[in-house]
Amino acid sequence: MSQPTIESILNEKRLFAPPADFVQKARINSPEAYQALYDKAKADPAGFWAELAETELHWFQKWDQVLDWQPPFAQWFVNGKLNITHNCLDRHLTTWRKNKAALIWEGEPGDSCTLTYAQLHREVCLFANVLKQLGIKKGDIVGIYMPMIPEAAIAMLACARIGAPHSVVFGGFSAEALRDRLNDGQAKLVITADGGFRKDKAVPLKAEVDKALANNAAPSVENVLVVQRTQEKIPMEPGRDHWWHDLRQGVSAVCPAEPMDSEDVLFVLYTSGSTGKPKGVVHTTGGYNLYTHMTTQWTFDIQDEDVYWCTADVGWITGHSYIVYGPLSNGATSLMYEGAPRASNPGCFWDVIEKYGVTIFYTAPTAIRAFIKMGEHLPNGRDLSSLRLLGTVGEPINPEAWMWYHKVIGKERCPIVDTWWQTETGGHMLTALPGAIATKPGSACMPLPGILADVVDLEGNPVPDNEGGYLVVRHPWPSMMRTVYGDDNRFRRTYWEHIAPKDGQYLYFAGDGARRDGDGYFWVMGRVDDVISVSGHRLGTMEIESALVSHGAVAEAAVVGKPDDLKGEAIVAFVTLEGDQIPNDALAQELRQHVVAEIGALARPEEIRFSEALPKTRSGKIMRRLLRSLASGQEVFGDTSTLEDRSVLDKLREGA
Ligand code: WT7
């Protein structure tokens, strides 16, 4: 092979079979059942998805063609007509689910409400009629900049009901980020709230919208619809700004679902990309509905009795696919929580699980690492016996964090699904099926049915088992992104050209390194942009970090390379310690030795830098790019607008 791939040094051998009582009730309940489904999909992808589309979704009009694939542009269920809100709402009203809880919502201050399917349907229809009154028509893009309140989900569904693509911007983003996204999509309306409650404070949102729109900086926006949440006094601009509670008065709650073409845009969602302007990831209706519906069933094994809680914000793809569309399409009960662990109540998540008897809990490694730091006494002080399944998403999870999750939260009874996917993929790609596949800590396990995942070199050739390479997908799947909004070339360049098309076959590659082991399990090794090259060995960040985290003193670790005359790059590790640990040279030396003992001398960090916190994006991912600049003594360059807490960076600089 002419080019280096990535070397794997992680040696994780633990295996956890699905618990017998879980298997008993699971839809897919054996390795053979998984394999049969996988093989069926592989043999005839179009036939496989068509059968599911037929049996699992309601269509106003059937498609003429299942898949039209003009690489890299796919169309699924060509000329089919449907409305995702019909599948998420209307069709449940003719069943016993009419009065089942669709959304359970808990606010940070302790207020709460439950909306049944009938109630949610009514609210969505009413909201949709208000959108129409504000002049929103099919095809108009609507910006949504909301706290985690039911109206956020209602607004998304109302847009989908009338065929107005939504563009949700995470409420933690600044006015500038909001303005760029509104302008890129030429949004006509912004739906927001006066503010939301987060970490015991009323966080203003409308004020950010005002800043974003000031001086006519987002000229496409004609109106702002404001939901009252915090009751803080806010200025309202006459003619432009409208209170939701005013406009809804006297409005009809009858609003038929607009028949949408399967390929009509459902939403645009921006993903930062490491540099450059954010990419508007475009998702369309039919394929996205089907894939999020199926993966909610497969991955979460969702059942009617479940109380399912995904802790993401609706501003991320996780919230779109697995708080709103996937669960509701299945008629499940989805819990939304406004708050975050905070000084006044660091154990609030465990309170919510106890209060509602949550059965399925889906969160991120960054949250798990924070729970570990806060201590076991918090979850141990609550009754978590309702839980039956745990999930994680967003980053590779270090095996020791996985073990903690398994023991302390799951009490060794709950399978853990480690779901690898992306904003671009729309839904889960690699995961365990909890009733069928034994899990390995740190592995995202297997591709879902219909996902032809592989690990290849730069020329697209599969690499041998246990060698690292580029994680790719070989065949289109229903919820794949269709393009970058307004920029087909960027779509092609970013995802389809890094690995050259081979024999006319296009490979989807979105930036992660991985290896597959001899049992067919995938191990995601982190972003290939972050790979460190030591003496000609290309090492993924995740494995070295996992070795550090497996030391009892370490809470969190991020490793980066810095230029080194001899080795090419030398490893620098940024480490945060468990609460009771004191940073000193002896500990640094011990950690270096620990890494050597765990994975070998090659991975020995040249330098260990202790820090109180690591720089993260607002979605909780460690920003290694910034650490790389710091490690090599350079000024931090590039976009830092997605950084959650700037002071972390300043402190790291001072320490340098
Ligand atoms: C990137 C996508 C998918 C929703 C949340 C993030 C990383 C995500 C895993 C996982 C290892 C993971 C990848 C991926 N990632 N899940 N289970 N194991 N890495 O969406 O912001 O689009 O980020 O997150 O690097 O490419 P996103």
C-alpha cells in the first residue's frame, strides 16, 4: 500500500452479552436475526427499503422508483408523496395511542407538562395555521432558535406540516452564528423565545435575535415569532415581532398535512466543519422519515411502554432524529428536559429518571465524563431501576467511561448502544442492536441493515482486519444528506472525493478513522484530521486518550501532536484530574508510564499538561485543533465561535 493508514494500539477484550430478560422481549433478538436482516438488505437494498417504506409509513401516493442514484446525488422514493407529521401524529390518533403521552417535558425550574398525541397534534396544527398567517408558504425556510421547551418541537413539526423547511439553530449559539445561518438559508421567519432556563439562569434568546437582525443584517427575515418562557421583559419591535400567545388566539386547530414530495426538503441543519463557513446539511422527507423510524426501532428496541429520554438539544441532529421525528413516528413517549446538571442540582438527570421512570437513556460521552467527575453518590442516591437500555453518541467513548456507565448507571443490567453517526447521515449507522449483539466497551459495533460500511485506504481498498483506515459507506441509504445547501460542489468535494471513486463506485467519507476487528466490530478512532504521526506511525487520538482515562486519577484527556524534529510529531496530552487529585510532576511521570504499560512506548506522551477543563464545542466535543496550536506554541487560529467556554482557552494559554 502506498500511503499510510492509521495504526491501532488499543487492546480491549471485554465482551458483554445482551442480558437474557432484554433478549426475551427484543424485536431483533439474536445474532442470526441481525445477520439475516443485514444480508437481506445487502442483497437487494432497494427492495429492502421499499418493503419497510410500505409497511412502516403512510404515503399519500406511492413512489415510482425506490432509488435514483446519480452519484453523489441520491433520490429515494421518487414521486412518492407523504407528510412526516402525518406519520408522527395523525396516524396515531386513530389508535389507542391517541391519549398516550407523546412528549413529557420537564423544565429546569421544576415546571413540567405532558402532551398526548391528540394534544400535540392540535398544538402543531394551530401553530402551522399561525405560520400561514405570517405568510409562510411551502418551500420558505424558517429559522428556529429556541430553548428546550415543547414549543421547539411543536414549531419544527408545524413547519413540516406545511412544507416549510426548518433551520434550527442551537440556542447556545451567538447572534453572529445565528445571523450567518439565517442568511445562508434566506430564512423568512425566526421562531424564538424570550429566553430559556439553563444552569439556574434565564438565558436571553430574543436579545440575540435582535442583535442578529440589527441594521438589517439578515434582510430576508420578515417576522419574529416569540414564545414566552422566562417572562423577562424584552423589547418587541412593532410590525416585526409577535407573541405566540397573542397570535394563537382564535386560530383554527384544523390544518391538513401538506402532501410533500419524498424529496422535498424537510430541514437544513448547519454543521460547523473544522474550518470555513458552516455547511447547511440538507435532509429530505421520505428517506429521512423511514430511516429515523427504523433506527429508532432497531437501535433502541423501542416499545409502547418505554419512557425514552434523549438528553440532546433539538438544535442538534440527535434532537431532530431521536427526540422528535424517530420516536414520534413510532408512537413512542419522548422526554424533553430543559436543564443541565448545575451547582444547585448536579444530580438533576437522576431525578428526572426516577421521577418519570425513564427506561431508555441516551446521552453523550462528554456528559458521562462529567458524571464521573461529579461522583457516584449522585446516581446512587436515586432509584434508577426503571432503566433497561443506555445509549451514547457524539464521540468515541473511552472504555473506562463505558464501564462506569455500565456499572454505575446501568447496574450491569442494561445493554449500552454506542451509536456512530453524523449530522450528514441523518440517523444511526454503526451500533449494537441491544438484543442481538454483544457489546465491547469503546466499539460502535456493527453497521445497521442497509449500511455497507467499510474501512479502506486512500485508494478505496479495504484494509485488513485490525488495521486502521478510513471509515466509509459504499451504498446510498435513505437518510443520507442530499447536498450542502446551495453548494453541490462543496458537497461533492467534502464527502465524495477524498477517496477516489473506484470502478464507478462512489464511497461516502466524512472524516473518521476506524478499524474493524476479527469479529467484524468497528472501532471509531476519531477524526482523521486529528491523527498524530509519531516516527512514521499514524496514531488515532482515541486510543491514547483511553489509556490515560483508564488511570484512576484521570477524568478526561485530549492528546494532540506537536512538531518534533526527530519523530515528526510528539504526543502532548492535556489532562483533567478527578476531584481529589493534585497535579504534580510525579503524577505526570506516572501517567506517562501508565500509557507505556497499557499500549506501548510508541504512545508515550512527551508532555503532560494538567488543566482544569478542556476546550469543547457547544455540542461537547473536544476541540483538538485549538490544543494543537497551544501545544506547538502557536497563536490559536481559525474559527473559535463554536467554543463553549472561552475562559477555558484563556486559562490554558496562561498555563502554557
Ligand atoms: C461526528 C459527527 C451524530 C450526532 C451527534 C454528532 C463523532 C459521533 C460517535 C460515536 C465515535 C462518534 C464522529 C462523527 N461521533 N458519534 N458513537 N463514536 N465517534 O453529530 O456533530 O455531525 O458529529 O461525531 O467523529 O463524524 P455531528
